[in-house]
Amino acid sequence: MEKLKNYVRNKVKPEGSIAEGYVAEEALTCNSHYLLGVKTRFNHPNRNNDGLNPTYKFQVFQSIRQKSVDNDPSCNPELFSLACEPESNVTSYTVCVINGVRFLVHDRDIRRTTQSNGVSTPDPIVETYYCQLEEILELTYIGNHKVVLLRCKWFDTGIASARSNVASLKIK
């Protein structure tokens, strides 16, 4: 109802103004699909547009697929499957075992006395970071190749941890 009230230009005859405004908006919506080079309020880029096109295909992946078509011996079947898009079904897990260490998603691990939802970067040369594991996803590619993705909430432990080997985190 508020949208229709905003169409009113002439308060003496609001019915005509509402009809005129509605027809104008419908015409603009319909025509904006056919005017590719013209910027309208329906097809303008977002305010924080990074300039990346979501349908963009990387040149590296195209060259790997072309090597597979040309039967190039340097093309690895695993690399080819990663160059193709993953299957549409994604599996989500709450537990993951990596190198014998069991990790739990933070939401599941919050009520336990011994928690193992943290992941850290133990390299002393690089600055130490710590994260809470939020989500575990498994993507399946052609040839039953699988990739596990870990979504984490990262924290910078800061310079204090380098001096004392004790990390202090301020988690809100």
C-alpha cells in the first residue's frame, strides 16, 4: 500500500497518479532487461562492487581442460577434475579427522569440556594465527575426487604470543 501511495503526484486525483506511476515502473522494469548498455536503477552495479564477475572462468582452468582434450601427458587426471566445476551437491560435516586429530565444529564443541575446534598456524617464522572451526564442507568433482573446505573464524594472536609462547585472544 505504501508503494502505491508513493506514486501519487496529484493529490486531487490520486487514482490517475497511481495508475500512471504503476505503468511507468512496469515499463521501466520490462525495458531494463533489453537495454544492456543503459544504466537503470534495476541493473546498476552494487555500491561495493569488487569488479569480479561470478561467471568468470580462470584461464588456467581453460588451459588444463584444453590439455586434456589434446591428450597431453602432462595433464594429471586429478588436476583436470579440479579444473572442471564441482558437482552441485555439497556435503556438510560437523566432525573431521585430519592426520589423526579430530576437529569439531564450534557449535557442536561448545558444550564439551575438552574442546578441539581450534586450528592454528604453528610456523614460528610467520605470525601465529588461531581460528575457530565454523563449518566443514566437502566438494565432489569428476572422477570422485573430493576437496574438504574448512570455514574458520580467524584471530590474530599478536606480538605478545611471540615473546611468551602464550596466546591471548580477545573473543567477543
